[in-house]
Amino acid sequence: MGTGRTAQPAATATLLVAEKDRVADDVVALTLVEPGGGRLRDWAPGAHIDVVLPTGEMRQYSLCGDRFDPFAYRIAVRREEGGRGGSAWLHDSVRTGRLLPTGGPRNTFPLVPSEEYVFIAGGIGITPLLPMLAQAEVLGARWTLHYCGRSRASMPFLDELGRHGDRVRLHPRDEGPRLDVAALVAAAPAEARIYCCGPVAMVEAVERAGAPRPAGSVRAERFSAAQQPAPVRDAPFEVVLARSGTSLTVDPSATVLQALEGAGVRVLTSCGQGLCGTCETTVLEGRPDHRDSVLDAADRAAGDCMLVCVSRACSDRLVLDL
Amino acid sequence: MTTTSLPAHVPVSDADPFAPDVLEDPAPLHEELREAGPVVFLSRYGAYALARYAHVHAALVDWQSFPSGAGVGLSNFRHETPWRKPSLLLETDPPRHDAPRVVLERVLSPRALRRLREQWAADAHLLVDELLRRVAGTGEFDAVPSLAQAFPLRVFPDAVGLPQEGRENLLPYGDHLFNAFGPPNELVARGNPHIGRLAAWVDAQCAREVLAPGGFGAQIWAASDRGDITPQQAPLVVRSLLSAGVDTTVHGLAAILHAFAANPEQWRRVRAEPRLLRVAFDEAVRWESPVQTFFRTAQGDVPLPGTVVPDGEKILMFLGAANRDPRRWERPDEFDLTRDPSGHVGFGMGIHQCVGQHVARLEAESVLTALLERVETIELAGAPVRHHNNTLRAWESIPVRVRVS
């Protein structure tokens, strides 16, 4: 994939766009498959993948297909007017048959067990919730979905949602009053888990209303939240191995693991995708650019370890305990 | 034994993988099954066997076609009542598997274990120093009780937060549990009279109030306070630690101690290059495969090379045979530290891959690092004796002789 200056180290799978469908005004759904027809990595509701843009930047899209199908991912993309160009590129330039570098999936919005769920979606925020509804069905849990949008025509997947009857409540803005999410959250049964994905204002209203509830009752994802940036550096960096004193240079086109292997340093790996944690390596100096699915925010902030199969460096130099 | 007629186009074997002679030395059966074909029908149990690496690996990762919810032993939970409440990890499929797995993965992650590293290293040094003092005259000891059992029993129950009393129940409980994945043979019969008492003790240790603050057990309960799992799930997740976290690491440690005692030149190599240690443990797990087999159950009619496994039939995956498949490994029967064992299926693969693998690696690293500092050579001082278990490849005794440096 020698595409010039852009490093694509975090792209852990190149997927093929098998289908592209318009599913609402300004929303397309892409079906992605492994080019060889093989299994894709497992995921659970709430998971997202990174799509690497030609600029090397990444955008996160929730998986909104069927996790029981190991051969296809589905994502849905709303064209963001005034956005930074990622959604426009996917809408206008990406056609079926195109290969897309991707990363993940990773899951920061998992569905926790409960006998009752209240789902609240705003616009394209329906995407992570769709597989959650399917899962709630499988589990036999009680659930309702409140789905807000500008108009029916702008709200994707209404056809799929139709089969759920009155458990799905639609709130198109052009047909009635704005949903009072605070009242909705206040009225939810004490044991219910409340999941919300939508614009920042909606998420904040839900979180405010949910504040008195027990810890973990309200779980939200902002679809406009900070995007994972492109790799921090597109220049080579130095990796120093503390135990042997060896120094290596990691080029933009190589992973740290590849550079280590190239230098004859053996690191045990398993998944090679930043998922399992087997290659976790202690960082003694320098700041890692974490690109894995394993470390949480606190681990990342501590900066004392990294998964060398996918993660890179922010600093010019990393010293590893190898 | 759900199948009465033999399936077409599949080699049939009437071998008993759980017979004493096979448990003593499974290699001949493994080779026979691998060479007979990608899928072999085990007529004695009405189950389909996979023994080649590629097919075992494929079945392990395909949780959709080969789910675990009907049990990972011979017993089929579609028709039979499990002897204990099914595990939320081992014997559960997505979506119910998701949350308990996420919680336990976090509790046992390498970074979570980092806070134990120093303590376990110190414990290992104490254990090794005491042992070497005790055997100072001859340098001879039995590595199974002295190290392979002693170390996990010294550190793991503390890490979980178990009380002191009753810890002797852990090994026999695990031994029976892993026997019970096989057929109801003599090994199971021997454990049956005691299992009620052992299981009651294990279940009682899973309660919140029994578990010491800060330990793995308390962290699992804390996850239930956060709503990540339910309070009903928490004790069963703790039970998984006590079920799968003790015997397996004992036999993993025994495997690597035996591997070095039987291959003294590899000990010289790792002494010269101590950072081979981490790879050494995984190579030992590949070579020995302490967990030899697990079953799955066909979900729908599942096509496999040359046949279709009918819905609801059991599939037996031979992890030990896959880890020595010459199609995947060069010189598979050699314990060789120059090999890259990555990708072995000794910890399984896919969504059920051993969640405690980092614990096992840290235990091994702790013990072996302490040994490396003190022990110049290690060799067998007598014939090692196998411990038979329907699922585990285990040692009863490994007499060794060491020369202290």
C-alpha cells in the first residue's frame, strides 16, 4: 500500500467496500468485507472501527450490522456539512470495490447486562444502538427506543426499526415537539440502563438527568466527540532498548513490532492487532501514541506501557524495557 | 452418544482419547487422528474430532458455528443437565459472554498484574531459596509439589483475596472439573464422592464478604457495583478464577520445569540469554499443551472438509495435537527456544482464549527468574510420573537434580 507520504500503521485491516446504499437523506451505509472473503474481527454492540482517510486522518464509525455475521461490517455515514471532509469523501469518492484501510474494532460503549433498557438516539447516533436493540431482543430484555431526528427522511433505518412496533418511538422534529429527555430519564424505572448516542446537547441533557441514578446506569457516546487523530508523527522515531542498549529507527511504514523483529528482538505476540495485550511492553521513557483497543484512558495517561504491534510514538524517542 | 449411524465420507476411529494408555501418552493417537483426515469420527462417543492445527484454529475462532453454550465437555447441555451451574465465561456464548469477559479481562490484564510483579518475584525468591537450602546435600527434589504446586498456591489465592482456610480444596476441585469435561469414566467416578463438598467450599468463597479488599475477587464485585456485570453474575465470575486459575497454572509450570529438566541444553541457553524466558513459557505450553482438549457443539449443520457435522453434534478439538502438527510446526516434538511459538492454541484462540494467560506467564516468569539466578544446571533425577486427567496433561512427580551456582 505505498501511497506516498501518508503513514498507515494503525490501519490493521484493509477492507473492501462490498455495498454502498443510501439509507436516508445525506446518509449512506457501507458494507465492508475482508477482500479474501475471510472472517472479520469479532465485535460486540457499541463497537466502532476507524476508517483511514487518504489524508491519513481517521474517522470512527459505529458498527451497525449483525455481529453474528463474521463476514461483513456495516457502518452508516452522515454527510457533515462544514465537516473536515471525511464524510464527504466517503459519500462522494468511495464506491463499491474500493479498498479502505481500517483500524479496530474497539469498544468504549459496551452494552452491560440488564433486564430493561431505555435507548435514546439522536440522528446518526442510532448506529451504535441498532445492534444493542438486536442484543436486547436475544436476551429477552424489556426495551424502548426513542429516536429523534430532523425529519423522517433524515432518519436512517426506519424500515428495519418498523418490525419492533411501539417499542420504537420516533420523534421527528418537523412533526412535533422536541423530546423532553430529562422527563424521559426521570420516568425510567430505577433498574433500567439508559443508553444515549447523539449530539452533544442531547447527551449532556441525558447525563444531567441521570446524575442521581446509581453509578453506571447512564451510558452515553457523543458521536461528535474527539476523533482519534492520525498517527501523531509522520516522521521516523527512535526506539531504544534499555536492556541491550540497542537503538532502532521506526519508519512511518513499519510498526514498532516490525522494527523490533527486523533487529532480531523477539517479542511474543498473539493477535497482532492491538486486541489481546500479549505484546504489551514497558515504556521507560518517551510518550507512546496509543493505537490499541486494550488500554483505557488511565493506562494511556500513565504512559508506562504500550502494545508494540500497533502503537507508535508521540516523542522523538521511546525507551522500552527490552 | 447421540449418533447411531456412522457418517459417510469421514474416517472413523474407535479409539478412546480418555483411556489410561492415551492419557499416559497421547502422541500416537494424535498422529493417527491428524493423518487420518481433517475430520475424524470418534465412534465410541459419537463425536467429531479435529486434530490438525488449521482446523482446530478455525473451529476455535468460529464461535458462531461452534458455540460453547452447550458445554465444552462431552456432555451436551441441550439434552443433559450440567453438574454445576454453567460458567459465564467458558460455557457461555455471546451476547451473555460479553460483559463477564470484559470484566475479567480487565482484572487480569498485564497492567493490572504489574502491581503484583514485585511481590511475586520476592515470593518466588523466598520459595526457591528455602527449597535449595532444604535440598542442599543432594540438590534433588520433586519439582511438582516443591515448585509447580507450591508457587501458584502461595501467590494466586492471595491475589484473589481468599481466606487461608480451605485452600487445599482448590487443586482437587479443579482436577475434578477438568475430568468432568470428559466421559463419565473412572477418573470422574473417583472424584464424584468429594465434589459436593469441594464445590460447596468453592461457591462459598465467591461471596463478596469472603473476599479480601483489593484482590481480583473484590475487583469483580466492584465491577458489579459499577453495573458492568450484575450482582448475580459476580460470584460466578469469581468462581471462574477458582476453577480455571489454579490447576492449569500448576500444570503449565510443571510443563516448563519438565521441559528444561528433559532438555538441559535449553536451560543453558536461557541462562545465557534470560530474556528468552517469556517465549520459553509459551513454547512449553505449545510443546506440552497442559489443556489438551475442549469440545464444542455444532450450531446448525456445519460444513467441514469432506463432511457436514449435523446440528447439535459434539466436536472435540485436540489442542495438543494441533500444537504438534507438522503442517504448522517444524520439528514439532522438540522443545526449542529458538522457535517462535506465537499462534499456538495451548491457551485456545478467539473469544474464549484463556483470560488468565497473563497470570500464568507472570507466575512462570517469577519462578523461573528466581531459579535462573541460583540454578546452574537442571536434569531429571528419575522417571517422571504422569497424573491422568481427562482434559489436562499433568505430572504427578518430576524428580530433578539441580546444581546451584
